[in-house]
Amino acid sequence: MTSFRKDNENYAKKFPEMRKWLNECVICQTIGYKPNLPENIYLGFLAQNIRKIYNVLEVNEINICSDCEKHWNKKQNEK
């Protein structure tokens, strides 16, 4: 595990309320923030820090990111 990812996980442990604003792809395990993340969360800079640490990550209804979905569809079309 890279130091960057470990630092991100430590931050998430300190602020467990941020988990509800994160998406994780079930295939590639990429973590990013939800596109509907508000400008401010509670008091302070939680939303701004989430945006600094993570990239936006859209996932579909079964929690697969668009990159993995493209690869999955390509493999299905090859069969």
C-alpha cells in the first residue's frame, strides 16, 4: 500500500463521517468522492479536504466505475 493511500485512510479514520461522501469501485478498488458532494459539510473544511485528497468518482448502480465498466463491456462484446 502506498504512503499516499495510507495517509488517505488515516484521514478517513479521523473523520468517519466523510465515508458517506465517498464511492469505491468494487473491481479496481479506486476511491473517490461522489459528484454530489456539497461545497461545505458541517462546520470547517471537510468537503474541501475531501476534494484535495480524492478525485471525483462516479459509479453505476452496482458500484463499478466508468473505466471498469468500459473494460467489462468490451470483454462481453468479444465473447
